[in-house]
Amino acid sequence: MNIEVRRPERAAKARIGIIDCDIHPKSSLDDLRPYLSNRWWNYLQTYGQRQRHGYVKGFPYPKSQPLACRRDAWPPGGGLPASDLDFMREQHLDLYGIEWGVMNPLSPSGQGEQNDELSAAMAFAANEYQLEGWNKRDPRLKASLIIPYENTEFACAEIRKRAGDRRFAHVLFLSRTSELLGRRRYWPIFESAVEAGFPVGIHVFGYSGRPMSNTGWPSFYIEEITEHSASLQASVASLIIEGVFERYPELKIVLIEAGFAWIPALGWRLDQNWKRMKDEVPHLRRAPSEYLREHFWVSTQPMEESEDPDHVIEVMDWIGWDKILFASDYPHWDFDDPFRALPPGLTEEQRNKIYAGNARALYRFA
């Protein structure tokens, strides 16, 4: 069904503002060129990028879905999906009445580069392009603060540079970091984020040089996309058990595109083991599940689906109705339609919190 046919139906439903916490704008190295010094532009032209791991056995997305995008996401005038602001407005922002959208650029951003200085230069350029190429033209689109997170010094410098700039929503990590996120090498980044007033967003993917499983690379894409949540669980546990939230009690973490049905089970298992071995981690003053429910927010996409919708609602209730943020994942193939994504049994209050209220409070959008 084309956009024109869908528009009356969507417009009739757009009674409340929607804050979409996961939009993926597409840029190219040419877009970043004005914000890169001649040194780094020449470096990229001569040597290219050297990520911690490449696409080991070909392109990571299934060939049936080029660039992992919806088949109708290619702009009619040419270009890649989510590269044309006018088409994004027509197909998504205006069609669904998006009040605010949080951009999470995945590439090119410099995150995961072997060369730390290049990573920092590209992160700066990606941030500038978000502001000039997108936010300046449509202030509804908030930027993610891209950081070279494998180099603490450079990452903290970029955060301090953007402190107080409300055009940015959160500091962005990708989930596959070189070490588990609770390790102390990342603590100064969390401290800088808290001081600057930003939550920390963790989006799945990344270039750590290691597979997401603990026993090697998966054979199939279905394994890859399913294991995003499994790999992120390790970092969530690490953040809690290492004592990050005891050190930074104001730190807020947003888990993006990782699902959320696994969260209660992780909390239960951590609590069970903590009761038996709490003398190993005397720095934890509370049960692990308490940190989990207090410091973590989740995005709805991709929401797990159950044969019994009440099961999903029970999971959402455990996480907390103030901790769930709406996300569409536009323009990717598993995009969630804002008016069809949530379980039918939610109350109007619960829907309003998920659609906008929770994100507005977390990000202080006004």
C-alpha cells in the first residue's frame, strides 16, 4: 500500500505526539567531508577505514533486504534510504505525527576504528553532520552524541565539547565493545556523560573484533539478529556487578534494538546468584535487579511477540511502565508501525507513556 493510501488512516490516529527513539539517518563519507581536516580526508582516500573486524563472510544483511531496509524506503529521486530528509518527512515524520525523533547513525561514524585519532575525527564529523545536515533543517530530529568509545580520553573530550547542547539526546555506544561495558576503562566516559547531563544509549551492533557469541561466528543471519539480546545481556550484567551504578547513581542507560523480554529473567538469575555469593561483590548494596529496574530504559523495537499477548504485558509491567520508549527502527526492514506495534491490551495511560511521556521525561524534550 502506498503512502497516499495510508495517509488518511494515519492522520486520523495521530492524536498524540510520538517520540521515536531509533531513527537511522544515512550519510556517506562525502557528507562528512566538510567536517574532516585535510589530513583525515586524505588518509581516508589513501588508506580507507580499518575497523576492528570486517564483514568476515560477506555483507552482514540478508540479500533479500538490501541495506537491511524496507523496499519502499528508497527515495524516488535517488539516493539511499533515510538519506533524503524530504522523503523521510513524507514517509515517516509527517505521516505518523512524529513530535521528536532520535537519530542513531550506524555508519560511517568512526566507532570501532583501529586508529583512535581517525575514530575521534570521524565521530566529530558525524556529530557536526547530524546538526547541520539534519537537525538544522528539521529540529524534530535530535542527534546522538557519537563518541570514539574505545579511547577514553578522546570520548570524554567529545562529550565535554557537547555538554549543555540540547540538540543531542544521548551519548551513543554500540553494543559490541572491546571489553564488557562495566570495566573501569569506560568509567570516565560514564562520568562525563553524567556531568554533561546525557543518558547513555547502547545500540546493538559494533566492531569489537570478536563475535557476539562466546564460541565463534554464527553461520546464519537469523542467529546474528537473535543473539543481539544475548550479547547485550553480558554487558548489562557487567555494568551492574562491577558497581558502575554505585559509583554513578545518576547514570541512565537506554538499550536500543535489543528486545526486552529477556530482562526479567536476567534480573532473577542475577539476584539468585548474588544471594549466594554477595560476599564477592561487597560494593553492591542492593540486589542486582534493583539496579536493573532503576537505571535501564528499553526501546520497543524489536518487541518480542507471544501467542498470549498478556505474557508480553507482564514483562513490560516488571520492567516498569516508565522505562519503555517507543522506537520504529526506520527505515530498516523490521520497522515497527507506530500504530500497530504495541500490544492491544494496554491502557491509554500506558500507551501515552510509551509513545512520548517516558522519552520526554528522560531526554527533557520540550
